[in-house]
Amino acid sequence: MSDQAEIVEKDVFLTLQHIWQKHGKNISIGLLVIVLAIAGWYAYDQFIKKPNEEKAADALYRAQGYFALDSSKLVLEGDGTSKGVLYIIKNYSGTKSANLAHFYAGVSYLKLGEFAKAVDQLKDFSTDAKQIQMVAYGSLADAYSELNKKEDAIDYYKKAGHTFEKDENGSAEYLFRAGLLSEATGKTKDAVAFYKEIKEKYPKTDKGYQIDKYLYRLSIEKNDFSSN
């Protein structure tokens, strides 16, 4: 090793030594905090999160059975032996099952006519499963419509209609509802746009077969209005 290299190596060593003498305690504390944080996360994941996920999934499975039977109150509150989705939401917050429980709670409240509660639950739900998200948006729109919040309803019907376009019947249905509500709020151009989208994208659906009469009706109404 050359003299120059030895000098550089010595300078580096002295610099590190100086840093350690000055900041060694803080560095040690920092490393300890990182180690404790990792250990804490591992312990939470292994001993709290995973057991909670399993318990929540088991409880949700029972509630899903009642959902399939259209027993909305049992879905929400359970049957005295098994827990309902409200219990899952309260006690297993942050789990995947609790997220899905918001969906079941929202739809159940919608069926029971408790529309404000339906909105609260459905707004807390989200999923990457586009089929389910489409229904969630559509259900949220239904609840807003029942609460006479038509603008919000139109927005969510539009979202529902564009979320999972592979479901042509579902997409056409939600766009149709958006069109009807647009008519009801005097937004004829928006209604025509929704109806034309159905005609262009989903001509073979039930709403696609019927849509011409709605477009024709609006064109007649526009002509009558413009001639007066």
C-alpha cells in the first residue's frame, strides 16, 4: 500500500472515530429504535393482525350467509350466536373483512330504507374487485337518490356505469339511471349524452334495445320547447 493510500485510510478511520465518539450514543439509540420498530411490526402482524383477520373472516362468513338469504337485520346485527357486520366493523377495523363488511352493511341498510346509514357505510368501502365496486357505487347512488341528493346520485351512477364495462347490462342500467335523474334535474343535454353512450356501447342490452324511445322523446320535447 502506498504512503498516500495509508494517509487516506488513516484520515477516514480518524473521521469515523471522531463521528462515533461524538454521535455514537445517538446512532446506537437510532439503530435500537429501528430494531424495536421492526420487532414491533412483526409482533403486531403475527400476533394481532393475522389472528384478527382470521376471526373477522370467520364472522363475516356467517354474515354472508344471511346476506345471501336477504336477511338484512341478521347481516347487520347477527343472530345472537354469530356476529353481524357491525360488530366486525367495530372490533376488527383495518382488516380486509371489516372493509368488506362496510359493503354488506351499506347494502343491508339500503334494503331496510335507512339511506343515510347506507351512505355512511358505502363511502367507507373500496375494493380492487371492479364487479363489487360497481355495485357499491350503484348502491351509493340509489341511497343518495332516495335522500333527494340527485347530483350526488348522478355522479355515482356515472361512476358505477364506467367501473366495470365488461358487465354490459349492469353498466347500461346505471348509465340509464343517471340519464333519468339528469332529466329530472333539467339537464337534458346530460341525459342525451348518457342515453347515446348506452346506444353506442351497449346496443344489445335490455336498456340498449329501449333507448331510442328515450332519445326520441327528448328530441320531441326539445323541438316543442324551442317552437314556443
